Amino acid sequence: PAITSREIGIIVDFAENNVMPVVYVETKSQEHPLCSVVRSNLIEKMEKTLIEGKNAALNFFKSVEHSTVYFNDDRPFTNVNTPEDLRLWETENVI
């Protein structure tokens, strides 16, 4: 919920200036494969991987040529999956 057009612009700009077919975010605490740019020439390979039941994005990204764009700040990439995560995030980030 904290990612902004600033971070998205940085990711897209990095991908546009990079020859790798996959670019995803990395921060000091972890990798964020769902914040990524994937070139369309990987569609068939991705489909095959999914059909094989392999659905972990990070594993797929690491199996192909890739690059990461590094951010010092983890906060824009906070993952909120549950109502409890959301309550915690809202408490820490006054809305």
C-alpha cells in the first residue's frame, strides 16, 4: 500500500535501460519479485513453468537472466496480506 509512482518510475526506467528480460526490486531486507518488469519474450517460458506447477515468481526470475533494482528503503514494498497485516501497517503509517 505504500508504493508510489516514484518507485514505479524508478523500476520502469531501470528496466528500460537494462537488457535483462526480468528486473525486480531488492531491498536491504529482502527481494520483492512481485514488483518487477518482465519482458514479453518470456511469456511462453512462464506459461510452461506454470503448467509444470512451478508458480514461485522469484524462483522463475532467478532461472532466467535478470537484474535487480536496489532500494535502501523497505517501506514502499511492505507486504500486506491479511487484515492483521493491514491493521499493523495502518498503526505504523498514520493514514
